[in-house]
Amino acid sequence: MKLKIEQLNLSHLISLVAKAVSPRSPKPALSCVKFSAGEEGLILDATDQELWIRSSSKDVEIEYPGEVLVDARLIEEIVKNLPKSDVQIETEENKRVKITCEKSKFELFTQEVEEFPEFKPPNPQFEFDLSPILLRDMLEKVMFSASTDEIMKNLNGVYIEIEGKTIRLISADGFRMALTEKEIATPDIPEQTPYMGFLLSLRSVREISRIIEAGEEEDKMHVIYDGKKIGLELNRTFVITQRIEAEFPDYKKVLPEGFKTKITLPTNTLYQSIKRIGVVAKPGSETIRFDIADNIFQISSTSSDYGNSKEEMSIEKEGDDIAIAFNPRFLLEALSRVDDENVTLSFIGPLSPTQINPATLSDYEFIVMPIRM
Amino acid sequence: MKLKIEQLNLSHLISLVAKAVSPRSPKPALSCVKFSAGEEGLILDATDQELWIRSSSKDVEIEYPGEVLVDARLIEEIVKNLPKSDVQIETEENKRVKITCEKSKFELFTQEVEEFPEFKPPNPQFEFDLSPILLRDMLEKVMFSASTDEIMKNLNGVYIEIEGKTIRLISADGFRMALTEKEIATPDIPEQTPYMGFLLSLRSVREISRIIEAGEEEDKMHVIYDGKKIGLELNRTFVITQRIEAEFPDYKKVLPEGFKTKITLPTNTLYQSIKRIGVVAKPGSETIRFDIADNIFQISSTSSDYGNSKEEMSIEKEGDDIAIAFNPRFLLEALSRVDDENVTLSFIGPLSPTQINPATLSDYEFIVMPIRM
């Protein structure tokens, strides 16, 4: 392999794929980026065997084709620091790769190319286009609710459902659940698309979000799913991930019904109040209390370490009075994702799940379990 | 005590003093900020008994005077989150303090005011004015070279020397030393100022830097020193710290003399080269090698894990050829503080201290010990 590519282009390609590398793999090949030069230009691959990221560029001069495996952290750091000039990459007989840029010369050890796993994209069984910005915004609305405990495989991710032209994302950690749904705006999705539901790991969706971030507003993302693997292609970057073979809870059963109390109030006012009043809550067991009586909504907190805090606001209430307590962080994380001037809180009782949703939109819903007072 | 003050003003005051609080003191009073309302307005004090920060504002309506001790972390967080409106603070009979801002009410526990140490400013034995910006820039130029090991009391700080109209700051950690000196620009320093030299802890100088950051370009800082304590006053903020009673090494003995080799080259070019070439250096025992022969300067690095790297540049050399190795981080940290287009490197030999200084200015000097090859 011998090729020439611009430093900025190469640095961008490496940064796209390097996040798929497993940082401490017992298999040295998995801590590498694979470079393949051929008719398709320069293709870079990285994987930890759960997540695969491939990115490529045709903007490269290939003198002769070939492949090489280079330590990902090392090559990323080197290329980032090279002058903004042409970078020449050349494999040598002694299993080394030579990188030259202006007066800088690097000779790096490489791993056996054969040790790198084989690239297996999903079969194009179901495929459709999706707005990457739409997907990123939806992920941002639910990801925070996923469990960060990797042992709880079925909650450590985002469940994605596609039903007709609707895409729905759900995350839950046992104490709360966030759900968002949108129409898939592109007309390319076939009307007869069968129901699809699959769970992706939190790690995979974080990387998908990051790759979308590097894209442009008007880009289209192509999605391929074969019942086991999901592939997403954006520009010339391809992310492949396995569906998690664990059962996501039946979220429809969790959605509360038969509310007894409903209040609607300005989203930001509520957010700021909870933030302020919650400062007094005892660290480690934060609790904030809501008392809704007649048209007064009181938010308060008490801790044996610090003292107490309270604040009142006038509200329009539907239904019964209620006293209920929550973890303030859960409320703040949900409220910061409500894209509506006003927010509706719907209560069943002090021990039942409470629903938080935008007052005028129906695209987002957050369910939180109260804390027993 | 009962008073009214603007939220922004109070929040700023608290953030200035709160850094002097000791985060996990066995004495609860030392985790508090002391509020004192009286003829001087509102005075806030915080200390960990090594460092004392006092700040005050006259922009306050005092209904009746008094004092109270409130947990620093708590009051800082509460006030930061209050609406931008007037804040009322009132002490209550039950040893609580009531904080009210619009519809928010906080009742916080307090500590006994008597438990707080007594404020003892230094005697105005020696005093002069100093440009805070000058002091901050000088601190920034040397602080990185101080030892971060709190056990090594004599190196875990910055040594400050005042000799006539010259102020000199020095930090060293046993492997390197940074020195900077300037003329004190203000005419207020008496010609007959005796020699002063004192060591301040790294923690104290970091807080001094931070407080200067909050000030304005044209501010003047008043310095008082009584041989034991140093007080610095900037606007209405007063920092008092003890000199460290440990002997700082005689830096004049460390300054190398009788150079055998001198090269001068563009500061940024050298910085970028070292950064690039150093990527290949083995993490944990980073080494970068300089080979200076005739008019060629080669920078290289080799590691048994990654491979090797090298780069050459043409230079004008005075004196002998030399081969010498360094920790690249030490060089980068020094070079990033050279405010000159060109930098001069002066060598004695491969085992002797090397000097790095701006090519045309004489205000900064960095000494680094080489690594045995």
C-alpha cells in the first residue's frame, strides 16, 4: 500500500472510526484501525465486535493498493498533530508502516491484517432513509433515561420501534421512562413496512449520535435492518451494530392511565424552581415535595443537614389535591427536554407513576416514579 | 442581622470567598462563609486557616447589623440559582437564617459565630501597589513548574522575591525550574524597599490568580507584608496567606553557566515538532531526543511499543555538537510560555541542565534536567 491524502481529511476519517475501537481488548487487532486502499479509495474500519464503524474517502491518490492495521490511539494522535499538508502512508516489508508529512517521518509497528474481523454488513432486508438530525434529536430526548448499568442489558440502551411511518424511541431505567415519537418525513419508507422493534446498546446510540453531529443539516441517513443487525450510513460513514438480544420491558403497560390530577405551567419556571428548591435536598437521597391544593402549587424540600426551602406558584388545576415527592434530578432531566413553553404534569396518586409531557405537542412523554414520603 | 442585596452582587461575593473554605474540615465553622453586616456594608469571610479570603460590598441595605455562619457550598448553590432580584437575609432566634427572594424561601441551619477564627490582617510593615495583571501573567509563567506534591512543602509553591523595583517569581520541582522577572511599573514602591523573599503555597497562588481573573485590566492591587503574612487587596477583595516556613532552594546556584552549545529557532515550530514527534514516546517514560550536528537539528523518539519518529530542521548553531534527551512534556509546558517568536536553547552537556529562554527578551527563563540516554 502506498498513498497520499490530505492531513485534515485523514484526521477526520480516523476520528470518525476510532471510537469503535475497544480501548483494552485482549486481542491487539481490535485496538487498531484497519486501512484498506483500493478501487473504493481509502477505507478505514474499526470495531470492538459489537459496534463497527467504517468510513472512507475517494479524495486520495493511491500509488498501489494494500491493507494495514495500526494502533488507533497512536495513529489518531500522530495525524492530528501533523502539519496541514499531504500525508504519505506506505507499508514496508518489515511489517512497519511509514508515515511522512513534510519533514516528519514516523515508522510504526503494525498488527497482522488477518487478525482483524471480517466486515459483515446487514442484508438489505428492510431499508429506508431517515433524517439524521431527527434521529439525533430523538436520541437526545430519551438517552438520559437509560440505565447506565451494563449488567442490566435490557435497560442499558434505547428501544427503537418503527410502525408504519412512525418512529418511536424509548429508554427506561426502572425508576423513569422517556418516550418520543415522530413521523418519518422522507417519502421513501414503503407503506407496507412491517413493524420493527429493536434494542440498541447505549454505547452504540451514543456513537451514532456523535457521527450524526459530524454530518450536515441536509444529509440523509440510510438505514438497513435484517432482523439482527442494524446498519446506518451517513455520507461515507457506516455504523453497524447488533440488536441487543434482551427483552425490553413492555412500555405500553407502564404508560399510566386514569389521571386524578392535572396541572399545566410554564416549563422554564418549573425547571428553575425545582433547581433552586432542590439545593437544600440531602445529597445522595435528594427529595423534592409537591403539594397541590386548590390553585396553589407548593414546591418544597427539607433536610436534616441543611434546613428547608419552599416556593409557591398559582396554577390551574384539574382534579384532586395531591401531595407527592420526587428525585429532583429526574424532573430536571426530563423538563430540559420539553420543547414547549408549557408543560403538563398528570398524577394518579402519591405512589403511582406521574406523567410529564409538553402541553401542546404529543411527541414526548416522560414517566417518573415518585418517592414514598 | 437583616439586609437586602442584589442576587448578582451576592452571588459574585460568595464565589470570590468560597474557594478559601476547607472542603472537609473537622471543624464545621471552617466549612462556612461568615456574613457580617455593619457600617462597612456586608463583609464575607472564608478561611481554611492557611488562606483567608474576605470580600465586601457597600451596595446593600442593612436594616439591622449582625453576623451569621452558613455552609459555604449550600449558600453558594442556593444564591446562584435564585432569580435575578433582591435577596433578603435575616437571622432568626432559633439559630437559623432566612433567605427570601421573590417567592422562594429558605431556612438554613447555621453554626456558632464564635467558632469562626479571628480576622488578623498582616501589619502594614512593607506595602506597595502592583499591577494584578502583571502578577497573574507572571504566576502563569511559573506555576506549572511547581511540585504538586504537598509533602514537599518547599517546592509545592511559588517563591516571590522583591529586590528594589524588580519582582521575581520562581517555581521548581527538582527536575525543572521556571523563573520570570519584571519591573514593578507603579511608582509607589519606595526606592529603599528592603529585599523581600517569601514562599507562597501553590494553593494560595492559584486562588490569587483566580481572584485577579475576576478583576479588571486597570485595577491596582495593594500588597502588605509583615515578614510572616502576605495580604493582597484588589477592589474590595482581600486575600491573606502565610508565607511557607520551608527553605526554597537557592535558585541562583541552579542557574547554569558556561554553555557549550546554543541554538535559536522559531518557538512555535519547535513546539509543534516536539508535540508531533513525542506522540511515539512510550507513555509513562516519555523521552524525546535532540541531535544537533553542524546546522541540522534532529528531533526523534523511539519506543519499543509503537515504533519511531523523527524530524529535521536547519538551524544556526553556536558551539559544539550535542545529543541530549528530555521529557517532551517539560519542554512543551515551558515553550508555551515563551512570549517571543524565537526561542534560545543553551546546552552545557547531555547530563547538565539546559536553559530555554526567549531569544530577545530577558524576562523568562526555564531550566530543565535532561534524561540520561
